[in-house]
Amino acid sequence: MGQDQTKQQIEKGLHLYQSNQTEKALRVWMRVLEKSADPAGRFRVLGCLITAHAEMGRYKDMLKFAVVQIDTARELEDPDFLTESYLNLARSNEKLCEFQKTISYCKTCLNMQGTTVSVQLNGQVSLSMGNAFLGLSIFQKALECFEKALRYAHNNDDKMLECRVCCSLGNFYTQIKDYEKALFFPCKAAELVNDYGKGWSLKYRAMSQYHMAVAYRKLGRLADAMDCCEESMKIALQHGDRPLQALCLLCFADIHRSRRDVQTAFPRYDSSMSIMTEIGNRLGLIQVLLGVTKCWMIQKELDKALESIEKAQELAEGLGNKLGLLKLHCLCEKIYRTKEQQRELRDHVVKFHECVEEMELYCGMCGESIGEKNNQLQALPCSHFFHLKCLQTNGTRGCPNCRRLSVKPGYV
């Protein structure tokens, strides 16, 4: 298959893919991969296969094609192709929750000296790295990466990237419980879709609606949460987007749990867990198990709650997800207080505080914890964040956290 024919077949596959004929598109692209003698064409078709498998939640296949793409890039001896292939490798590992590997591949991308194309990819690299740091609950570095990605998006007038970063920032602020910002950023993403997204994939609309649903639920606006989640789920079902279907099912379950409708919540948690297991989203599984635990606690089935916690703890420790561990210690504390088991209670109180210290989840001005309840937060240019009211009351001539870090202990 020559260069022109390769190009035609790739375009044919794209047309089928955009028409929701995914399996036909994959067959066309696989034929190109088998028969094409054009390395640049093979590189492009591998990119199509990587994107398609990412959206379907076939993350192991995504990784397999990313590895082949690296070899093709090396054959082409082009730094731009190599940067793009390392970014795809980073993304594959991010989806599989291999966060340390993601960060390592992202750093490789940023260290490459490519041309303008590579520089334009830096925003996507920063976004992927931010998502990985967030998966590890390293909040300052996550925020730093998201802000860098946002700067790249603005400098390159890349509205798609800006939309994706806004969704990640919504997730970031949901985790540290500034629910005003958790809603603001996906609403901004939805605005970008409305203003610029006519030719975009519907996944951008679905993604923004899902993150809005999560924020609305946290704010107790359950009817709004349900509306947004239903719209997101509708698009996810139309496009066979399994990862988003799993997240929407989780959100539906959480909404029902917030309404104390445990019997409706349980089957949705089960459906979400089934898809999360199938696609390998271990971070999502932790969230599902946290929800299931809370349902058992509502029903006062404390031993069943502890069984769910044990499964979630194993996953959180394997991933290095510190926030997940903190939440689990918090739930254990409540359970053992109810059971009046003092030794176990003390053990989880100590571990809870160790997690808070490790993640620096406290305000460097007032010393109170961050992420325990809904609070307005403000980040300084160094990406350390504080209670907004503390910054307004005390002002700052620099970051107190950075000052503490720069003080070196003396020799005894």
C-alpha cells in the first residue's frame, strides 16, 4: 500500500469512526497497519488506533499500540514524532493508573528538543502529568501542572485543551473540597463547548456535564446533578464510551446514596464496578468501594462496610493514592468508634493524621485542615493553597509554606 492509498484509507477510517461505526473503522485502520509501507502513514494510523481504544476504555490495547508507535517514531528519526509517541505512552499509563510511569514519560517528553509541534504538545503533556500527580494526591504539583497546561492552552489559543484542563481542575477542587471552584471550572468547560465546539467530538460536552454533575451533588443540588449526569450518560451510551458510562453510573449511585436511597444505589455501584474492573480503572474502583462502604454504614452493616474498606485499601496502597487512604481511615474511625473498639480507633486516628501531614492538607496560615469540609481556597503563584479567608485576613508577602521548606535544619 503506497503513501496516497494509506492516506485515503486513514481518512476512510476517520469518517467511519466519526459516524459511530467504530468496529468498521478499526478494521480499516488495522488493514493499513498490516499493508502500508509508509512509516509516516503507519505512525498516523497508530495514533488513530490509540485514540479509539482510549475512548472505548481498552487501555491495555491502547498501551500496546503506543509501544509500537514509539518504534515507528524511532524509525522515522523525527523528534516531533518521538515526543508525540511518548505522550501517548504517558496517557496509556495514566489511564491504567500507573501514575509514576506517566510522570516519567511526561518528563521525557518535556526534555526532548523538538520543533514547534513538540512545543504545542507541552500543554497536553502538562495536563497528563497533572492528572498523574492528582492520582497520587500530590496536590501542589498537580495544580502547578494544570496551571502550566492552561497557560499553554491560552498561548496557543487551544480551546479543546482548555476545556480538558478545566474538567481536570474541577476534579482537583472536588477532591480538596472547594465546591464553588469544583463547579466553576466544568461550567467554564461547558461554555467553551457551546462557543467553540461545533466541530468537536460530543465527548467534550459529555465530559463537562459529568464534572458539573459531581460538583452539583457535592453542593447538595441533586436535581441539577441528575440532569447533568443523564445528559452525559446519554452521549456516553451513543458513542460506546465505556469509561464515561462507568463514571456516570458511579455518580448516579452517589446521588441515590445522598438521597438515602440505598436500594437504588447498590445496583448502580455494581454496574459501575463491573465496567471499572473490565477497563482497569483502579482509581475509579476505589471511589465505587467508598460509596458502597457508606451505603453499608447507612444500613448499619458495619462488618460489610469493613470488607469494602479492606478491598479499597489494597487498591489505594497499590496505586499510591493517599487521599483514598485518608478517606478510608476516616471511615474506619467512625466504624470503630461505633463499635467501641478503642485500640483500632486510635490506630486509624493516627494514620489519618499521618496522611494529612504527608499531603500537606492544612492551611499554612491558620493550621486548620483542608479537604475536611467545603471551604473556599486560594492558590498562590507557587501553587500552595490556603483558605481564602486567611489570605484576605492576614495578607501575604510570600508563601509561608515555601518559607518553611527553605529553612534548613541546623547541625546538632
